[in-house]
Amino acid sequence: MTDSASSLSRTQFLLYRETLNGTSSQTCLAKSPNKHNRIYLTAEPISDEVCKGIEDGKLGPKADPKERNTLLKMKYDWDENTCRKIWCYGPETDGANLVIDQTQAVQYLNEIKEHVNSAFQWTAKEGPLCEENMRGIRFNIMDVTPHADAIHRGAGQLMPPTRRFCFVAELTAQPTLQEPILLVEITLPTGGHERCLQLHELAPWLRL
């Protein structure tokens, strides 16, 4: 008499993350529909260590700014100006993607910040490769020439081109996909399982 076991199989859906293997090959220029606003930006990868620090909270938006900046400078060699000018994280305002202000003495920058950040949240949630979340991408705003009149630099003028050229910046920086690694915990009775694992060539992948 032998014991029988049943199994339940379902179609699995893998959640990929869009990321980069390099830095943008050029500075990308986004123009507003009315042609009165321009944003120059580039994209580059964030190291996996910094990504993990953001995801576990040590380098995230809720971390103490002084402690976060010190850690970024001392451990990851970020410069002081970059640490202080992180605009936002995304998606969902806490993901492992960043917008960094690299501009110098730009007028009306604070007035357009909210619109740029909103476009970035949208971008980081649905990337250009397969509409998956981004991970480990840093967008650098190199320069901005906003219109002096507020009515000509509203959300409708800034969000669509910013999102579109974040896509372009990613696509010029050797984009790729990150595949998930799944952790599975299985409880088994002692003995009798080694042979089964060897037959299925699973032994090297499992920690018993």
C-alpha cells in the first residue's frame, strides 16, 4: 500500500522590472506642446545596493535626511549636491527609482516640480519596454527652460512630454528586464527526499 499525493497547478504570472545596463547615450530634450517649455534629462542605473537600501527603508523617503545623505556619501560615493537634490522616489513615491535635480539657478523650478514628479510616478509605474514597474533607474534633470507665465507651464504642458522623454532616456541607456527570484519554503519529513531532489536536479538550488 502506498500513499498518494495530489498537486494543484496554476498558470503563473511573473512580474518583471524594467531597468538599465548603461547611461543615456545623449541628453534627451522634452518640449511642451506649446513649445514654451523645455526639459533636458538623462537616465542612468542605480546600484543594486542602493536599490535594496531604498526598499528596506534605510535610503528611502521616510529615512532621516541627514542619515540618508551621510550613508549615500560615505558608503556609495554620492556627492553632497546629488544627495540634497533628490526630488522624488517612484513608483508610489517610495520605489527604487529617483528623479535628481542637476540644474543650476533655474527660475520657476519649484513651480514645475509637482508636474514633473507626477509624470515620473506615471512613468515609473508603466515603463516603455512592457509596461512594468521600473527599478534602479535614476533620471537626472540637467536643465529646464520654463515659460515665465504660469498659465503656459501647467500640468497639461509639462506632464506628457516629461513622461515621453523619460521613456526616451530609458531607451537610450541599454534598457533590460529584471526577472524575479522566488523563495519557496517546503516542510518535509526527515529522510527520503534527497533521491527525489536528485532525480529532478533540484538539489544544487535548495538549501536543506
